[in-house]
Amino acid sequence: MAPKRTKSTANVASKRPRRVIDLETKLKVIKDYEGGKSVMVIARQSGMSHSTIATILKNKNKVMEAVKGSASLKATRLTKIREGPISDMEKLLMTWIEDQVHKRIPLSTMMITAKAKSLFAMLKEKAGPDYDVEFTASSGWFKRFKNRYSLHNVKMSGESASTDVKAGEELMETLELVPEELAKEELELEQKRIAEEEVREKETVGEEEEESPRKFTVKGLAEAFTDLSKLLKKFEDMDPNTERFLLIERNVHSALSAYKQIYDEKKKQTKQTTVDIFLKRVTPPQEEPQAGPSGGVPAEGPVITGEDSSMRVTAPEDFPQWDKM
């Protein structure tokens, strides 16, 4: 019997490695094709074969569904989208992992599975009593999770197992996740927080505007006209056509004549109010006239009284500088 022929090392070395295409690249291929580019042009620009481009376009619907259900555009597998707390948990878990990577915090299998359990417990509680699915963060789930979100392209290093780790677990896989590029979408939780803050700010601004209605003030109008004069002066300095500038200046003042009238009225009212306040401060209060010695009310000047045939001039009590005659 003739010996089996072995493959030459040259043939093995010449075998092209399989290229892994992530969702971001597939999405770009679809958009380029829908934008009018031909398969040949896309293949030449992307460096992929015509058959690969055709396969991506054929699976367009699956790609779009995967993009909607994936927390990362770096995922490379088109997996079936699952609904419910487990699916939501994986999305939140992936955003948490990316956040830890951004902060350069090393992650271990134990850390990731513990976070997954806590997120699932929170989501299950929100789902209500009708949702009775259990989640244990098993090793099988973790392996599938890594495949779904392309976490297998990471550097793996072993670390000693602690005494409280299950028997038989001698090494712990530490995932030093250092992707070349983080996902372009912002973290989902951060987006929700920012959106809630924006809503609260809009409500606060609306309340403040209701409490402080718009109104004209002399100071505000004066500042506005001052700014307008400065602005027109800049145009005047730049415009080589004097006649054109004068025409524009006249039209501007004519258009703002209503505001100028309001300003003049407000200014006049302010001056009148100032005069009234000044007169109130300067003019002393007038006292009520008091009865004199004869029981009558003294007049403003000297009073001439007569007794029988004699007459005498009496100074009012309000005028102490007068001497009685």
C-alpha cells in the first residue's frame, strides 16, 4: 500500500487566512451599494472578493437586524436577536465592559459574570412576576457571549485561583480587553442620563420664563440701541459706498422706530417719576391748623382783632418770630 501523501509546507503557507468581517464593515458595504456604487467598485475599495460582497448584500436584512440588536458594531456574527431581560442584560453588560476598557481597568471572567448576574437581577425585577426565566451566567453562556460580541480577539493571561474558587478551577482567565477602536455609539446608560437631564433643564427653563414675563426697560432698550450704533459703525467703516450705507442706516432706524418710541416713552416716565419723588422729599408736610387763644383758627398772616372800640394786631401762634403788638 502506497504511503499517504502529505501536504507540502508550501501549500499550507500559501493558504489565505480567513478574514473576519465585523458589522461596521458590512453596514458600510450595504450603504455604499445603496448609494450607487457597483459590486466591482466596492470590492476594489474594500479589498474583499466579489462573492463576499454579494453574500453581504444577500444577507442585508439579517445584517440590519443584527445592527439593531447589537451593542457593538465590532460584533462579527449574525446571531438571532433575543428579546427580554437576558438580551437587554447583554447589551448593558457590553457597554459596561467598553466603559471599563476605556478606563483601562483589567477584567476577569469572574468580574464579568458577577456584573451579568447583577444586571439580570435588576432587569428581571422590572420585568415583573410573569418573567420566571433563570440566569446563572454559566461558562457556556459566557463563551457564546464572547463569540457574539467578538471578545475572543483579546489577550488571555492566567492568574492564580483564590481559595474560595470552586474546586478544579486552577486558573482564572483574565481578559485584558484592548480593542483597536471602541464602538462609535455612546454608552446606552450615559445617553439615558443625559436625556433625562436635558428634559429637567427644559422644564426648569420653562418655569423660569413663566415667572419672569418679558418687558421693556429703559436700561435694556438703551443698551440695545448702543449695540446697534456700534454695529452700524462697523458697517460704515467697511462699506466704500457711503450712499449705500446711509440708505441702509435710514431703513434700519425706520424699521426700529416703534422700539425708539417705546424707549422715549419709558424714558419720559422715568424722569417724571424721579421729579415726583424729589418733590415729595423736599416739600415738608403741612401741619393741621390749631385753634388760637380766641378759639378761632388762625390765618396764614397776622390777625386783626377788635375789643369794643380798641384794636390790636395779634401774630398767629404759627409765626413765633412775630412780636405781639
